[in-house]
Amino acid sequence: MRPIGRSTHTAALVAVIGLAIAPAAHAQSNTALAEQLFLDGQKLMEAGDYAAACPKFADSQRLDPALGTLMHLASCHEKAGRTATAWSEFTDAAALAHKANQVERENFAHSHASALEGQLQKVIIELPRPPEGTTIRLDGNILPTGVLGTEIPLDPGDHTLEVSAPGKKTWRQSKLNLGPSATVSRVQVTLEDEAAPASPAPSSAVPPLGGASPHTDALPATSPGVDVAAGTDNPTKRILGFALAGAGAVGIAIGIGEEVTSMGRNNDVSKYPAGSPQRQTVSDQGSQAQAYALAFGGAGVVAAGIGVYLVLTSHGSAPPATVGSAQVTPWITPHGGGAGVGVAF
């Protein structure tokens, strides 16, 4: 049994009223095209080519909605095996026929909808407590979150389901396959938190002891030819340490002597007239003595520090992890100058 006609009546009203001519012509064009699409769909459906016929009816209904076209579209989808789509269309057609008091069409649509209802494949999407901003896409179409937990009729075949939410990994099921027989499938969706960005690995570099700058010149922990292995007594190392300590003491003494000489020469400068050769000579001697004081004194302190370190670590005790830093700081005053040397072990 085939649904009756495309429409129940044909009405033509020609009115030539100003600007109404163009809209009327456009509507007439749509009606004519819809009628041709409907006729093409009928021929294709009679030939059994439902895949080509259904889009013809769908386009005709879109251009010029009519109850007869909707019923043909539902019948086409029913024959093509799209049970959920046909059931929805027959249900709508029955409601429209009831409003139009077209009992025959209402009964036809209602009987087909009832028969299809027992064949429907349905899916229930389960997502307890969906996060704010959850988006559900079924076959690319966005659904409201209200569909969660509700039976959704679907045509048999493959379907895609995608659920996403801010701060969550997108959940996807690329092939949700539904067979031809009636059943209800439950799909449990679990949204996982997005992976947090990996924290940088801790640096393996050991910071300098005592907050020293990485650019501080450190004294060498070893000297060429000297064994500094912990737990062994090393007389050679101890002798070298005493020698360096002694040389350092001599250097310090020379530096002190030169500093005293520099201070004396600086005091003598005022005894000579300004610009005189004698004053210039005394001033140069003071500057030279001060330079010697800095050189010998600084070198003496460093040598003494190394010597003490070698002596202390030559008796079998474990040496410190690092040797500290040595820094020579010169100063100049109106009455002379000097140098300060700090050594940390």
C-alpha cells in the first residue's frame, strides 16, 4: 500500500500587488521544483532504488513541506532499513494527519510507526555527573546533555560517538555498531583529566659550598705528583706542604716590609716642593713598594694556605670535599695601601 498523493488540493492565486510579485514567483519556483523532485523520487522508489529515491523526497519536503511527501519519505526510509528515521517520520505524519482530519493517512502512518517501534535499536549514553561544558556529538551532530540516560533510537549500522569537556580528554567510540534486531545498548563514558605538563627534572649540578659564585677561582684540590687519597699517610705531601707554608710566610714578610716602605715614602712626599724631581722620585718609590707589597703579600698568603692544607691532609684523614676559595683584595689610601687575602677551606 502506497501513501496517497503528494497534497490533497492545488490552489492557485494570482495577485499582482506591487512588490509581492517577486516573492510569489520564488514560491512558485520552489513548488514546481519540489513537485518534480517528488515525481523523480516516486519513479526511483518503484524501481527499488531507495538510496537515490529517499534524498529526492527529502529535498522536495524541504522546499515545499507537504503531508504526502513526508509519508512517501517515511516509506522510503522504511524500505531502505532506516527504521529509527522512518519511525520518527511516520510519527510526525500521523500527528499532522490527525490535525488535518485525514483519517486514512493517520491510520496508515500510525500502523507503520507501531510496527517499526518494536524493531528499534536504541542507545543509552551513561555519564554520571557530567562536567560543566560537556559536549556530546553523535554522528557529528551535537546533542543536548539532557539525552544522557535516555534511550536514543538509531538506524542500524555504524555510528560515531564523541564526548568532551573542558580540562578533560576527549572520549571517542569510532564504531558503535547496531544490528537489525531490536535491542538497547548502554555506552559508559568516562572522562579522564588531561595530563598535567611534565615538571622539569631537578638539576644534578651541586651548588658551590658556602654560596660561592660558580665563577670564584678555587684552589686546586690536588697538586701534580701529590697523592691525596684519603686514609693514607703521605710524608712527601707533608714536606711539600711545610715548604709551601714557609715560602708563603717569607712572601708575607716581604709584602709587609714593602708596605711599610710604601707608607714611609708616601709620608716623605710632603717634605719636597711640588713638582720637584725629588718629590716625583719619592712618589714613584712609594708606588713601586706598594706594588711589591701586593704581589708578595698575596702570593705569600695563597702559598701558605695551600701548604697548610697539604700538611693537614697528609696524615691519613679524609680531605674536605672541596677546597675553598682564595681572594686577594687590594686597598689604597692617601697614606699608603695594602692587600687583604681571604682563604676558606
